[in-house]
Amino acid sequence: MHVYLVGAVIFLALMVAFIFQNPAPVELNFLTFSTPEISLALVVLIAALGGALITFLLDSVRYFKIARTIKELRNNNGALQKQIKELQAAKTTTTPTP
């Protein structure tokens, strides 16, 4: 967890340095879409936020899958614990005492 945080801080520092060194206006063209001239800093910021959003969404899907698996395993564990108690109770009632 700490490695990811350090990596994120380093990435943020590099992004801020890039933004301050490249304030020039640029025109973006993508397929048939074209924008008026906007700051390169704004383009970089929007791209970074888009990447962060995509990462968050993908990680959320993974988290919900893991949470569902944990819930299923806890339910199975509870059922198995109940079976163990029933078997122990049956063993103590059928075992003769000397």
C-alpha cells in the first residue's frame, strides 16, 4: 500500500512539473473531433483524471468480486462450524463413559 502511495506522489510531482513547464495552448484533433486551442496543462490534467477514474472503476469491480467471495466463504465456514458442533455433540452422546 505504501509503495502505491509513494508512486502516486512521485507521479503527481512529475505531472505538476510538466504542467508548469508546458503552459502553451494546443489544438487537439481526434478522428473528426477538433478543439479550439486550450492549455496543455488542462489537457494533461484531464487525461490524468480520466486515468484515475478508469483505475478506480476497474479496482471497484475487483473489490466487489473479492467482497462477494469473502461473503460466500464466511457462509460456508459458518455451515461447516455448525456441522462440526453437531458431529461433536453426536460423538459425545454415543461414546460410552468408562
